[in-house]
Amino acid sequence: VSKNGNLLLNIGPRPDGSISDIQQDRLKALGNWLKVHGEGIFDTRPWIRAAARDGESDVRFTRTNDAVYA
């Protein structure tokens, strides 16, 4: 979101419609991450500055009309 990108999951069902355990685990992990960080992802736009460095970590910025998220 901070750089106007998209997320490609590349998860497809088997012929019977089921999803492999490995793909289910990754979807659950993404869902858990979004429970914590989703407010800074959904319905946001890039901020004036897309990213910065904090020591060795990259920090990304998004915004709504009322808030800036790091």
C-alpha cells in the first residue's frame, strides 16, 4: 500500500476445491498479521513519504484522512 502496490497470493485450489495445508497455513498467517496491522492497510493510501529506515529495519507509511500509519 505504501508504494501503491498489489499483493499476489498465488494460491489455487486442487481439482476437488480443497487448498493444501501449506497454503492454508500461509493464509492463516496472513490473516493473523492483518488482525494486528489491517487498520494501516485497508482503505489507506500512500503517505507523502513511502518508506524510511529505522536502524536496520524498513518502515513503510500509509495514511487515511485522519491518520498516518508506520
